[in-house]
Amino acid sequence: MLKLTINGLEVEVEKGSTVLEAADKAGIYIPTLCYHPDLSTFGGCRVCMVDTDGKIVTACRAPVADEMVVKTDTEEIRKVRRTNVELILANHNQDCQSCTRNNSCKLQEVSAFVGITPERMERIRRSVEEIPIDDSNPFFYRDHTKCILCGICIRTCEEINGVTALDFAFRGFHTKVSVLGDKPLKDSKCESCGECLVRCPTGSLILAEPEFPEREVESVCTYCGVGCGIKLGVRGEKVVKITGNKENTVNRGDLCVKGRFGLDFINHPERLTSPLIRKNGKFEQASWDEALDFIADKMNDIRAKHGADALGGISSARCTNEENYLFQKMLRSMGTNNVDHCARL
């Protein structure tokens, strides 16, 4: 453990920690744009600058040292941060009211903290390059005019999902985040997992059909047997959004494209909500007890008339591994090994 002083407060942190982590532990806010706790540090935005023993460094990358003295809010630091944020805003789309990130935008938060005012912005020559929105992806859109080149989406794609579909392209004023060949997202190797969307600090990556929930309900994804923890965003009687549950030890908040965006079936009018039993040539609704009793009676009749080998079962990859294990164990207890699974196909 190392001891240091941040704004007059004594802080004790583990060796190898950064100044930003130490400040966070002490409850001291340092503005950041390109930093994300899930990813490696980048140090590109330069708004987390602090004074360490008389030297101005980036807090997200500077390691702590024993007896270090850190100042996070000197006049010089304020000037550096304000200038850096102003340069970002000079080329940024200012349409905040219609942006889905409004009031949850990291750039808004940092701008307010460093003291950006309309008077100061009027003195800066602003120029937003006209780049059409990439709406080729069915789940989320990409708006380059709101991108701040923080690189979070690039590092997310490489470090979280291992796909590396994104990188910086071109140079100077024309630098932007792009896929190989500057193609639309649908023509790239992007897997549409949405991890970059979740971590984007601005409105550069937005849902194709955004709808804001009024409450969240914890649940488990039903698309496969992994059992990822999810949070269902509910509005009225409709599920409008799905996010990963970071507290869940199975997926720690990460989701695949189906788990994050495959929610239409939940509210589909043709979705079955109860078992159906065929009676007189037509399917009729039944309770679970009725359905299970019906199945048990039929299976016992078949085994009595034709033997256990006449029975068979097909399980589903959308069940958990434990449920599939119990299913095959039940059939084997009835004397048959005729068990198959859709994941084999």
C-alpha cells in the first residue's frame, strides 16, 4: 500500500494504482472522456490532467508514488481542461435536445464541470464536418458528427469482444472511427453485440429505435444455456430495452446481439403464454398441470404398448445445462437412450 495526498486529503491505495483510481477511492471527481474502467487506458482526451508534485500529467495513466502530492483543481489545470473541452466542442454536433444521450452524456457532464460558457464558445471558430449517419445496422446507428475520438468503441471491440472491427481512419481534421475500407457497419465484421454502444460517452452510437424505460427488472437471458444476467427496461407492460447485469458473475454485464437486441418476441401478439393441447383436431389452452399430466399419461401408454425404445425426447439449447441434464436423466430413468438436442445440428 502507498500513501499520497490528494487536495489535502490523505489516501492509501495499492501499489500500481493510477492517480485517477486513487482519487475515485477518495471520492474526488476528476473529469474523463476517453477513460472507461472496463478498458485499458488511452490518455487521448487530456481532460483528466492533474498536478503531481509540480508536473501536469494524465490521471488515468499516471501511477501513484509514495508520498505523492496531487492537486486536481488548480487554476492552471482548469485552464488546460477547459481549452481541451472547447476544442472538442468546436467540431461537435450541438443538437443536444433531440439527442438520445441528452442528460446522460459524458461530454455534457464534463463541459458543465470545467465551466464551458456560451460566451467562450462564441469566440471559437466552429466547424462540424457533414458526414451522413450510418444507419445500415438494424440495431444501432453511428453519427460521426457526435464522435469525440475517445477510442472507447475501438478498445471495447478489441478487448471485450475480440473482434477488432473498428479503428481510427484518415488523418487530421478528417480523422474518424471506421471499419475496414470505410464501409457501412453492415458490411463489416461487426457482430452487433452492442458493447461499444453501451460504453460510448456521447450520442455517436445510438439505438435505432430508442425508447426510455420507466423501471428495470432483473432477469436471466433465455436465448441459450449460458444464463447471462440481464436487466429488462420496462415501460408500461412492454419491454423496451435490455442491458447486461454487471453484478451477475456469469457475464458481468456483457451480452451478445441476441441477448441485447432480441426482445421483440417478448411482446409479440402471437407469442404462446400457456400450454396447448390438441382436442378434437384443435389446439386449446391448458394449465401446466393439465399439460404435464397429459404428457406423462401418453408416455406411459406408449412404453406399456411398444416398449421404452419407442420413447424419445428432443431438448433445447435455450434451456440451461442443468435443465438439459435433468431432461436426459428423466428419459434414461424411463429406460430409453433416445435423447437428442438441437445444438448438435
